[in-house]
Amino acid sequence: MSTDAIVLLKEDHKEMRRLFREFQNADDDATEVKAQLAEQILEALTVHTYIENEGMYPETRKLLPDLEDDVLESYEEHHVADVLCAELAAMSPEDERFDAKMMVLMENVTHHMDEEEQDWFPKVRDGLGRKQLQEIGARMIELRENAPRKPSDPRALKKTLEAIVA
Ligand SMILES: [Fe+2]
Ligand SMILES: [Fe+2]
């Protein structure tokens, strides 16, 4: 099995897009289904953001200083998603603002994933060798084992906050 960092992250993105589609296709009044999907989405996002924040971003920033601006923008985008996730974790589908907030989250994350896939990953692949990408991927697989799964876990917020306010 490949541990290529970009392959792993793209697989996560694909799963996220699948969950987003399911949520969008759910009936308006299917509150139980929506609650369940939202929980899966928040968990998938929390884990994915964590392994990028702890594995992919700092490593890339160190190895490819030219991509620093992209990494900084990505941390900001993660932060916006973190805030929305934390708020959604405390809400239920019956809340008036639940669907609207989920939509904004999914739109933001989709934009962010598109940018990573179309713009950022190709630059990273050009700049790093296969071996480096496999090492970063292996590290992310390790990080995933013990990653926070809920947006309320303080570890889910730590790296982004360090990067944007420290
Ligand atoms: Fe990201
Ligand atoms: Fe990503």
C-alpha cells in the first residue's frame, strides 16, 4: 500500500465529498439522518485537519519555504472550518441555523480542498521527492491513530491557533 502523503489526503477528500453529497441529498426533515451525517462529517474533518496541521503543513513549510504563503492561507482556512465545526458540534438539525451553517462549512471546505488538489498538491509534488512524500504519509498514518475525533478536543484547535495567532 502506498503511503504517499498526497494520495492519502486525496482519499480523505474524496470521502469528505461523498459525505457532503449525502448530506445535501438528505430530505430537509430527515433530522436523524442529517444529525448522523453531520457527526461523520465533523469527525472526518477533525481527523483530516489534524493530520494536515501536524504532519503535512509543518513538514512542507520546512522543506519548501517558497510555499509558505500557501501554507499560511491554508491554516486560516482550517481555522474558519474549525470554528464552524465547533459551533455545529453543539447544535442539532432542529436548530434554525443548522442547515445554513452546514452549507457554509461544506462550501468553505470544498473550496479549500479544490485549492489543495488543483494548486497546492502539484507544487508540493514537484518540490518533494517520492521518498519524502512517503515519509510524510507514514507519519500521517501514525498521527491518525491517535487523532482527535471531536471538534471540542483541545488538540483539534491547537496547531491552527499557534500558526495564526502566535
Ligand atoms: Fe487542508
Ligand atoms: Fe486537505
